[in-house]
Amino acid sequence: MRIFVAIILAFISTAALADSTGEQRTRDRAPSASDVITGLYNFSRFQQGLLESADLKGNAEVRNLAALRAEEAAKRDKALKPIQEAIGAEPRAGGKTTSVGASLVEPETTDGPTYVRTFYASQIPEYESAIELLDRYLKGPDSTALAAFAREQLPMLRAQVEDAERTMADK
């Protein structure tokens, strides 16, 4: 979670600097292959963290969904690895040091319905961030293989965030 916060803070500080100097904003520039690979691996770690959190606090519905998303993340990472190796892009070092469970709800305030709502709500910004990253990358890709991978992933990610939004609205 700290990586996600650091990325957001970097975007904000870069945007503020760009605004004050008249430079192009970071969001207007297409991310590099390394940026995309790093972002997708971070998204996968988030999904793995959801599984850990759901195993501890979630009901059967949440645990099953978290297991499915973690499995999809593992498949995505496995498919991404050969592309990463072929283009020689290395994800930036750093990992999420704050667990997803800690970021969802403090244990002493967790009850079933509160955790379930928070579980779904926490996914939406993560999905939106991953989708935005891939959309921006496709505006100026530097790898045809990674661009094809991004085009393949986008419909699935969009469907999953829509599911999370619908479920959140129902809870």
C-alpha cells in the first residue's frame, strides 16, 4: 500500500512541478514498459494481499472472490514474465510493506458487513489505477508485445471493476 501511496504522491508532486514550470504533466506522457510492468506487478501484489486479508477476516463469498482474483493475478504475472524478459524491462524495486488487511479495516473495528463493504471498496481505486495505466500506455507504447498484452487485459479488468462497483452498490 505504501508503494501505491508513494506513486500517488510522486504523481502529485510531479504534476505540481509541471504546473509551476509550464512543463507537460506526467499523466499526459505515456508510461514506459517498465512503468507498466511495475504497475501490473504492484496490482498483482494488491490482489494477493486481498486473499491474505480475506482468509483472515472475510466470509465465504469474499474468500472465494479473493482466491479467484489472486489466481488471475498469478496467471497475469506468468503471462507478463516472458514479455518482460523479451523486452528487457525490469520492474522498479520496492514492495508493498503495508498489508492490504491493515489498510482495509483495523481488526478491532471489523465486523462482517463492514469488512465486506471495505473489501469491495478497496478494489475500485486499484483497478481504476491499473486500467488508467494501461490506457495511457496504449497511447504511445514502446513494445508491441506489451501493447498486445495490455489490450488483452483491459476488457477483463474493466469487467472486474464493474463487478466490484455493482457489488459495492448492493452491499
